[in-house]
Amino acid sequence: MFQLGIGKQALKLILGQALRLLKIAIIIGAVASLGLLIGGNGLTQKHKQEEKKSLLQKENERLHLEIKSLEREVTLLRENPKTIEKVAKRKLGMARPDETVYIFEPGFTTPMRVKDAGLNLEKSQSLP
């Protein structure tokens, strides 16, 4: 076997120093890795930004669909008199003078006419 002219004591001393340097290198590597993961430009920050981007894209798509729906509604309200009448009846409680409006209350078995219920629907006179 080939032997170096190094004694056991010197070999232990060299191995001890190498082991200490290895421990220091591992600690430095661990701290650097944590810095990459947690730091301002780290992986966790990037992941959070990607999640936020995804949520914003979904919200943007939802709002885009809502805008298209509202644009269709505006077009119908401008161009279709039946749509205007339907909205006036449903949202504003209006009725034509020759119409009888019935209100169905939960728990009642027979409908009430608006005149009998004592409701004032003067708006009903504004429909053609």
C-alpha cells in the first residue's frame, strides 16, 4: 500500500478542518436558499404574484361578460319598445291603464288586485 508521510494526528487535524469548512458551506447554502425562497424576489413571492394574476384574469373575464350583457340590454332598451315596457312593469311597478295587476303574497291563497290592496300606482298612467 502507498503511504503518505503524514501522521495520524495531522490527518485528524486536516479532516477536522475539512469537516468544519463543510459545515460552514452547508450553513451558507441553507441561508442562501432561504433567501431565494423568502426574499422579495424569491420563489414564494413569484408564486403569490402568479396566483394574484390568475385571479385578476378571471375577474377581468367575468367583467368582460358582464359588460357585453349590459351592452345588449342597452341596445334592447334603445331599440325595442317591448323591452322598455317589460322593464317598466317589472322594475318600476308600472301598468297600462286597461291592465289589472295581481299581487301574490306568500301565505295567501287568493290574489289581491292592486286597487283592493290600497296601493297607489300612479306610475301606471305613464305607459302608452
